[in-house]
Amino acid sequence: MSPESFRQLVWRKSSYSGNEGGECVEVAARTAMIHVRDSKDIHQPHLSMRTDSWAAFVAFAAAD
């Protein structure tokens, strides 16, 4: 991903994240990729994965 494309990403935090800080991640969705970053240190490298991998991760995390 080019630096220009990265700057154009629209990041969002989970609605479950509070405003008091703590451990949060932000996600940005593109056509075929999901990007994840640490909301406390947004200038560090981020994780990118295909949308099907993200869906599998979310399903696993939501399972009891």
C-alpha cells in the first residue's frame, strides 16, 4: 500500500471502546483488505488482512 493510499484510509474505533483510553484498536476497510492499528500509537506499522480472514477472526472472537 502506498503512503498516499494509507493516508486516505478512514479509521474507526469499535462502538464498545470507551473514551477513557486503554487498549483499543482501530480498523479501516478497503475493497478487499481490512487494516488494523493500535489507537494509542497510530504511526506504528499496522496489520492488513483479507476481508475473509477478518470475518473468520471476528467470528472466532465472538464465539464463547
